[in-house]
Amino acid sequence: RKASYRTMSPVEAAYIGGLFDGEGSGIIDHYRNRLCSTKIKLTVVNTDPELISACLRATGCGSIHYRPIRSGTAQLLNSNKPIFDWIVNAWNDALGILHQLRPYSVKAQSVLLKLSEAYGAPV
């Protein structure tokens, strides 16, 4: 699939990089099927919908998910507000975003390093 992410300005990348370090996660899943595939999932979670919308606007990709107050995660986090997630599952989009965040985000650097180690070459 062709990547759909947009090139962020340095200010946008620094802002999203800070959000990713503080409120986000980068998950790498290795599937031992006949393709031995690897998947990346980037997320930023917050109760402020405007903050999560900023991730979508800045990167141009991903999706926003809404979890009501009574959802299991909201109760687990002891939140009295709904929770919003920005999620990027597409490999090319996640990789492009991680490379843009790398100068500003320790977490993005860590995810890229783990991917490089898994593949034995820079990604």
C-alpha cells in the first residue's frame, strides 16, 4: 500500500514527537506465519479530542477512536472523561512518521532501533 502520511514541518514533528513520548506507544508485533511478517502500531492516547485531532492533522494519516467513560480502559485508567486514541497501523505510514519524529522523540528512536535489530539493517 502506498504511504499516505504527509511531511511535517519541524515544529509539527517536534510537537507530535513530544506527544508520542509522553502519551504514545510504538508496538512491534512479529507474526510467525508463513510470511513471517512484522507489524507496527503507533498510538497516542488522551482525553482531549483536540490534542488527538492534532496528530491526525499533522501527519495526514491514521484514525481516531473514541472510548466512552464506561469502557474497560477508561475504568482501568480511573478516567471520568472519554478517551481518544490516534492509531496508525499501516507499515509505510508508521515508518515515515517515526523517521520524521526521530530527531525529537526518544520513543521513536527506540522503535526504529528495535526494527533495525529485528531486520539486521537500518529501516
